[in-house]
Amino acid sequence: MKKALLIFIALALVFTFTVSAGGQKDGGSAAVSQEKVKIVFTSWRTEDIERMNRINAVYMKAHPNVEVVFQPINDNEYDAQMKAALETGTGADVIFLRSYDTGRSVFEGGSLAVLNDEIPSLEAFPDAAKKAWSTEDGKIYGVPFAGVTHGVYYHKDVFKKYGLSEPETWDEFIKVAQTLKDNGEVVFAQGALDDWTCYEVVFSGVTTNWWGGEKSRQALMAGKQKLTDANWLSAFKAEDQLQQFFPKGYEALDYVSMQQMFGTGQAAMFMGGSWELGVFEDLGSGSEDIGWFPPPLVHKGDRMQYCFHVDAGIGLNKNSKHYQEALDYVRWTSTPEFAELFMNELPGFFAYTPGDYNLSNPLAKEMIAVASDADLTVRAVWEKMSAQSPSGNSLMGEALTKMWKDEFTPEQAAAYVQDGLATWYKPFQK
């Protein structure tokens, strides 16, 4: 897995743009409808409406018979609403799919088209990316589109004020936080209301070097390690150590409020994902105002363990009333033209589409530079361990939130997840 991930990063993310302005527009389809039709594209990212509208305007200019309507759903409600709509015949034509088991459950519900023959160019996509949106026998049900990573944003002027530099190790990270706290600064724009941020961003992304990256994730998935083992428990303890630096009322601070708090300069740091870059730009904080550093190492000189998560695939509703037009659009999402537009309109998302690209955002370039010289992994219990209920994802969110609210110790949080998974995950039942 590690080798494959390194291969697909090398294939998909380089920085010399060679796509011509007259590049392929529709994946080669010759089908053109005589009547203007509307296709709906849904996503879990409500913050992307304006940016996606600009991307889709490029497609609609080349396809005047088609109107592409971007209709996202709130992230916490997305999966349930999207599946219910598909089941009742009212689902979107084009669908953002989460990776591995969550996206797989949509395919197994019978609503997604198999794309191998519809989009032959998918054969050239990196194997590690295709794996996240395909079956064991090779049926691809989602264009393997976007990866994301995680780290720590900070306001440059605040660091400069106190003579702080980007920390390399965890001890240095805590010293920076303590200095800011001692000087009366709001250290982190972090909250505990939306539990997925506690797990997906902080545990999987920021404490990765504690739990050990891809080697440990594979061992956990195989049942050779447990979340109560020393390396995993150390990550729970490291995350718990951060709570002392959170703002007053963090227990009720939701995700959007966290972004706004940091983006408007009300906190010095924010543990977030690469996808936040566009949000911060919209809030008035560009790369001239904010900096970013990768997950702190446990010890200086350690090899970086870097969570570069296979985040979003693009699926096609096989029951779409405008199947051909929707297929043409999905074909376009598999082209370098779409990838270039997407990565620069939504900086911090990184396409797996084979091609050469010039990223315009300097922080996005920093994030990829780290990926080129690190051991890559994905979120800790995302694959296989979230296939059933209680899922590893939901258990982690619950446990870490309770830990941050002092309802669990780190030991109790780790045991809560381990025991919950052991109720159904066979490798933990040996």
C-alpha cells in the first residue's frame, strides 16, 4: 500500500502544466442532445458552491445544451440523504463518493454505474486510488478523483510577534502552544462539537507520527495490533494533551465556527485539512497571512508519517433520466482539464488524474512537497474497520470527543473503540 501510494502521488501530482487550452472537453463522447437538459451534481461540501459554479461554467460553455447544477448537502447529513434520494429515484445524476466502505455501500445499493467500459481512460489511473472506489474483481464505480492531507495552519504575524518558528517535533509544538497561551493568545481554533474533526483531522492527520503511519495501520487492520497497544495509545495521549490549549466553550464549537475563528484571525493556530485553503482565502486569509506545517515528528530525524487520504470519487447515477449527458460530464471529470480547474479553484484537493499540473497556491505546493518525501497512509480506521456498525469512524469520533470533554481518559477512549470494533470485526475476535 505504501509503495502504491507513493507511485500514485508521483504520477498525479507534479508541477509543470502542459494541458492545452483546447484539450478534451467531454471524454470523447459524440452524443449531443438537441434539448437543453439539467444534470445535478451533489457533494458533502456546501462551502464549494461558488467555486464549483465557476468550474461548471467552463463545461457549460462548451456544452450549451447542458445545465450543470451543483447541489451540495451538509456534510453531517450527506450520506443518509444522498442514499435515501437514490433509493427513491430522486437522487442526483453525479455524486461525490467517500472512499472505501462508505462509497462501496452506495454501489452495493444498486444505484451506481460501472465505469470501466464507459470511461476506458480510468485504466491509467493509479492503482492505489482506483482501489478506494472499486470492487475486488475490478469494477470501478467512481472516478478516483481527489486526495487530501492534514497539518497545522498558523498566522504568520502572531508567530513573528513572539519569535516563534514552525515546530518540527511534538515537544516543540507543545512549547509553541504554551508560549502563545502564556501570552494570552487563543491558541487553537479547535472544538469538540463535530466529532469527525477530532478523528479525521487531529488523530488521523496530526498524531500520525505517534501511531506509526501505514505500517501500523496495516497491522491494525490485520488484527496484529490493537488500539490499546502502546503506539496507538500514545496517539490518544498526544491528542488529549492539546485540550488545554483550546478556546473557552470549545465543547460547543462546531466545524464552521472553527474555520471562521481561525480564518478571521481570532486564534493563532488551527489543525485542519488541506481542503481548508479555499475557505481561508474566502475569509480573507491567503498564503501571505497564514503558514502551514506538517504533523510534528515524535523525535527529530524520524521519517515523516503523512496521512494523504483518498478522499473523493465521482460516481454516476445509473438511473439518471439524462444518463448520456451525465456520463459525458463524468467523463470530463476524469480529464486533465477538469483536474487543473478543480485543484486551482479548490486548492488543497489533489487530483489523481494522470497529467502535469501547475498548482497556483503556494501552501498547496508545500503540502505536496512533504508528500514526496514521506511514508504515506490514510485515515486510521477508514478501510475495512468502518464497513459495519458500530463503525471505526463513528467510534473514534465518539471516543475522542468524550476524551476532550474529560469523560474518558485516553486509556478509556482507546478501549471504547477497540471493544466496539471487536463486536463485529473478525480480526479482533481471534
